[in-house]
Amino acid sequence: MPSDQWEPAALDHVDPTQPQAVGVTEPPAGGAVHAPTQAAPSAGWALLGSELRVLFGRRRTWAMLLALAAIPVIIAIAVRVASDPPGPGEGPPFLDRITQNGLFVSVTALVVTIPLFLPLTVGVVAGDTIAGEASLGTLRYLLVAPAGRVRLLLVKYAGAAAFCLAATATVVLVGAGIGAALFPVGPVTLLSGDTIGVGESVTRSLLVGSYVAVSMLGLSALGLFISTLTDVPVGAMATTVVLSIVAQVLGSLDQLAWLHPWLFSHYWLGFADLLREPIVWSTYADNALLQAGYVVLFGALAYGRFVTKDVLS
């Protein structure tokens, strides 16, 4: 799926009608070759701002966010219009608590979106990072601009990470809003049996959202690496999404219990520990450490591939 927008503001000085050799500078008439001037740090922030404007200016991005926002709305309306409220063990976890407190709509929606919908949208964005530019023929011009390959990789990953945060925030905020509109909101009974006030329960919901956003960072790094391997963004997107499903299937097989702690999806549903009193932080830390490992590993692989890749488009 090719990118449907591209912001060429940083490339105004590049004449696309003239052949450009990435990383090669013609010597001046006098014959002296000068080292290229290092781009100012502000150039990186400008590139990041441009990337975020392009990413969140696409209709495709907003369509995916709207699809995610529809999930908590559908859950809340379905529970509201049901003749019999769901009982314990019926449907996704926390579904039976929605009628008691609308704040549980967000948590239930996250449980529903984590296995497929969130990885699907994250895979689309991450898979399009480099391959999308290559398919449009704009990658070569981005590299002759004062960006550099390493900086471009960092900016592309930062954009994918920003989408992870935006996607999770969409589910949490829309879920809290529709839950408050359709159901009573008051003190929340946690999984440990303790009761907390509305203010602290909102804080817990934000913590759960941050946990889920962190959970998607490893998948984003994997998608970035796959995106450097091809000039076909649809292929990179599909591969990333399929690998997220494969990881969850492997995680469900007891015969592969030795492999489970190494799968990036292992802690995806571990945010229930944030709904206890006191909060069990060990799962959050283990998840963050695992995702950081994937970011470092596949970030290094993406770097090794991208800096040695012949960019012809």
C-alpha cells in the first residue's frame, strides 16, 4: 500500500531531473575536496516534524484510528442494549464489569484490540516506513537532502512509535468517553478486591494504555527492519502482521514454553497487574525490557541493511 502523501519541503534544493548519487559529492573546480558539513541538530527535528505531519495527515492513518475508535463504541453499545448483562466469564475479560463502571470499557477494548487490530495497524505503519518511500521513488532524494541514513531510520521509527501511542490513546480515551456516557462512573474495584476512586482509576487506565503502547514497540522495530528489505510496502506490511500472528500462535503452544519469554507478544496481555493494589510493576518492567531488546536487535539489523543498501529509487 503506497504512501498517499509526501512532503517535499526539505528537498526544495534538489533537482529531481538531474541524476543524484547518494553520499557522493562532486569536487569543486579547484580540485580540493571538503568534508561534508554535518547537518545541524535542528535538521533532525525538522525532519521528524515533517514525518509526523505526513503520517497524521494521511487519510489512511485517520481511517485506522477511526476503526480502532469504533471498537470501544461497539462494545459499549452492545452491552448497553443487551437484554441480559454479561456474567463473569462471558466474553472478553472485564466485560462483565462494564455495567458496574463505564471506565472498564477502555480496558475491555484493549483486550479485544491487542491480538489483531492493534498489530494490524502498527504493521501497516511500520511496514511502510522505508519501503513506502522507495516505492514512490522519493527515498533517494530524502538521502541526498541533509538527513542521512541513520537519522532517517531514527525519524521513521519515531513516527511508527508515535502511531503506537496515538492508536492506544484512541482506544483508551474513546472507551472512557463512551463508557462515561452510557454507564455509571464511580469507585473502581480492582482485581485484588481493593477499591480506588475515580481519579486514581483514570490514572490506572492511562498506565494500562502506556503499557500497551510499549508492547507495540518491538513489533514496530521488526516492521522497520522488514521495510528495509523490500521496495514493496504491501509486502512489508503483510509480513509484519503475519509475524505478529505467528508469535501469538507460538505463544499459545505449551510445547514451546521455553520459547515464550522470548516472543515479543509474550507480555501483551500482562497489564492486569496494573489493576491490583499495590501495583505489580515487575510485569511492566519485563515487558519494557523485552521490547527494548527487540528494538535494539532489529534496529541494528535495519541499520546494517539500510546503510549498505544501494538506493536506486
